[in-house]
Amino acid sequence: MTNRILVSGGAGFLGSHLCERLLNEDHEVICFDNFGSGQLDNISGYKDHPKFTINDRDIRLSGSLPPVDRIYHLASRASPADFTDFPVDIALTNTQGTRRLLDHARACDARMVFASTSEVYGNPKVHPQPETYTGNVDIRGIRGCYDESKRFGETLTVAYQRNYDMDVRTIRIFNTYGPRMRPNDGRVVPTFVTQALRGEDLTIYGDGEQTRSFCYVDDLIEGLVSVMRAEDPEYDVYNIGKENELTINELAEEVLQLTDTDSNIIYKPLPEDDPNQRRPDVTRAKAELNWNPRVPLHDGLKQTIDYYKISHQIGD
């Protein structure tokens, strides 16, 4: 069955991969993006597709929205570099923007998936993090504009679901990487890869022993689509991420090996509010959605490195 689907943030890193996946499945896709962090190049290959529409729109602002069957709400800056420069934009996109899309989903009787984040767990005191863990977030910290607005976005979706009997699901996205991330994104994978390809030293903040779990973008999109298409799911929130927890030092060494560079590693002070560890408990997604990430880190990093070499002409 084909659907008419609105993707907010459709020109972003994850949004553009989602639009591509949905078009390949023959859905009609309406992309909304204000191009604050989304890139037109990410979706330029589909601009003439008969089932693809691009709208240069900010979902925080009033205005009519097209009738749809499904809504994926991915709009929001997600780079730590943006938390300092665009905190108000981020906070309002995840609250005011989320409310607008919930109202529209209610009006259309559309199923909606809200893209939340592992950042709702803050600096976790429970490890790995299950969906039942309520988190440890500093609401006044540098990351609070993103962490706490996503938490409120989840609260809002649950309130609409309970009050209006809506079909709204939430996906908590853990660290994801792959082609179409901006080189200057500020997140660790594009930073390490571009530094290595340019022959620059890789910058690690803190001692590098903090951990993350890295999921390749194709696996993440499969999880996102699986959450949307599930009929009568047992839960309304799912962690989607890979359980391959590794230190930032280990990630740096992997990138250095794959890029065959003479770069070294330098250490700088750890930024305020940076989590010490992060690994998802994905028991729910595996058991109910039959979802399991498949792309090994080595293979995913290689594809990401090749993307920066070709698309951004970095390195060889």
C-alpha cells in the first residue's frame, strides 16, 4: 500500500535518506525543510521525481499543510555545534513545531512518528539505557535546548495520544553516521573523518574513554520505517541504535587505520554537559519489530570516508 507522507527535516542527513527509501517504495513524499541545517544537495537527485515535492518551510510557523496519511517528524538541528549558536530555534522546533505537526496529524487522522533522541537520557546512571529509564538531564546545561525540548516533545506526543486517541510513535535515535552528514557538523564521525582525510590531527575532547554506540544510517532508516509500519505495536517508544559500544579513542584509531593517514591524536578539555557513556537497550525493537542493525562499523566508516572523498573532494 502506498501512502502520502510528510517528512519534516527531509533535506537533512537522516531525512534525505528516509525520503529516498520512501520514494523507492513508491510512496508520495512531501519534504518540508527550512534549510537551516538541511542541504539541498542531499535531495537534488530527486527534485524531478514525479512523487516528490520540496517545500522550503519552517514547521514552527503558521500556514496550511497538505493532507497526508503518514508524518515523520525529523526536523531539528542535532549537532552539538548548534546547541550554542541556535538554542532557541532548536527548542521551538521540538516543541512548537511538534505541536503543529501533531495538530495536523490529528486533523488528517494520520499516523505519526516523532524522532526523539538518546539525549533524553542525558548523562545516564543506568547502562545500557532501556526505554523505561527516565534519564538524567541538566535542563540548564548547554545541551538542554535539545535534550529537554525532545523530552517535552515526547510528553506532548503522549498527551495528544491519550487525549485524542491518536496513533503517535516515538523513536529514540542513538549515534548515527554515514554519507550526507555535513563535514562541519560537529559530531565525532564527520569531524574525525574530515580531519584524517586532510592530514590534520584528530581532536579528542576529554581523555577519550567516554563511550558511544554507532549505527550506520541504512540500519537506522530501517528501524525508523519499521516503527512506522508496525500494526498495533505493543509500545509507543523504541530505542533504535547499535549496541557496539566503543570508546572515542577506539573510534579514532579505526578512522586513522581506514584513512591510512599520518595524523596523530590531540586531546582538549571535555565540553560542558558531555555524557560519559551511551549504549541502547534495543530489546523491544529486536523482539517486536524484527529489527537488527547489520552494517559493521568498519564497512560503514569506509562508505562514509568514500562519500567525503567524492562528494566534498576531501583527501585523495
